[in-house]
Amino acid sequence: MGEWMDKARTRLREENYRLTRQREILCRVFIDNPGRHLTAEEIREYTIGTDHPLGLATVYRTLSILEDVGLIGRIDMGDGVARYEFTGGDFRPHYHLTCLECGSVTEVEWPGIKEVGDVPGIDGFEVTDHSLLFFGICSHCRNRTEDERNSNSREGGDSYAKR
Ligand SMILES: [Zn+2]
Ligand SMILES: [Zn+2]
């Protein structure tokens, strides 16, 4: 995935930004966590384990620049906490299924719409952004509730604690 970092460097350069240490660290967090949708706090915690821990203000400032140049996408899951995902790699447009029990996020492709603006039946309206969220109970949590129903014992701890 070294080529993703090269892509990030190229993209930043196109917008007259340099790949600074902070920007590189943030890209690295996403590249090391493919498919994750991370909050700024989670990103900050992740950097604590590296040689270059970042403060929350730096994380936000860096995220905002990476978002501006299109390397990172911000997702609003409707719970007031912004999550971010890396869009600088082999990114394909997708939608998110959020589990109301455990907060896990599953990605799903929507066959009808390949990119923003590709909305059938509209004329003269330039779509620049869109939002479509799915909420429900993930298979993990559904199995868990069934297990609970099937057993009379409730001693087992909750290993899927709410986030
Ligand atoms: Zn779940
Ligand atoms: Zn996603």
C-alpha cells in the first residue's frame, strides 16, 4: 500500500500542499486500518502508539486539509460524531449500514448510483453531495439476541459493549 502514500503525496502536491509529517501519519492510520470509519478521537488514540502522537487539534486541522484535497471523506452517521474514511486509495462509492446495537459500520455498494451527480431523472440541478444512511441490527447482534433468548442464563458478560 506504499503506492497509496504516493497517491496521497501526488494529490497534495496538485493542490500545492506538501506531505508533511502529520499528514503522512494520518494517511498511515487509514492505510493501516482499511475499511475502518474512524472518529478524530480514535485517530488521536491510534497515533499515541506511534513515534509521533498527535493532539486532537492537529488531528482536526490535518483531517480538514486531507478532506479538502479529497483524500479523506467525512461521514455523518446521524449521531453527531463525524467519522472519516480514506478515499485516496482504491475507493469505490458505497453506502453505510450502521448497527444500532453495537455501532459497527458495514459498507454496501449501491448498484444504481456509481458517483455523486449520477442521479437519474434530474435536470439542471448539479448534485455536489448526498447522504443516505441505513440503520438496523447487524448479523452479529441479531445472533446474540437470539442466543440470549435461547438460553435462560444471563451470566455471560456483554462482549459487544455499546460504543
Ligand atoms: Zn451490531
Ligand atoms: Zn465507508
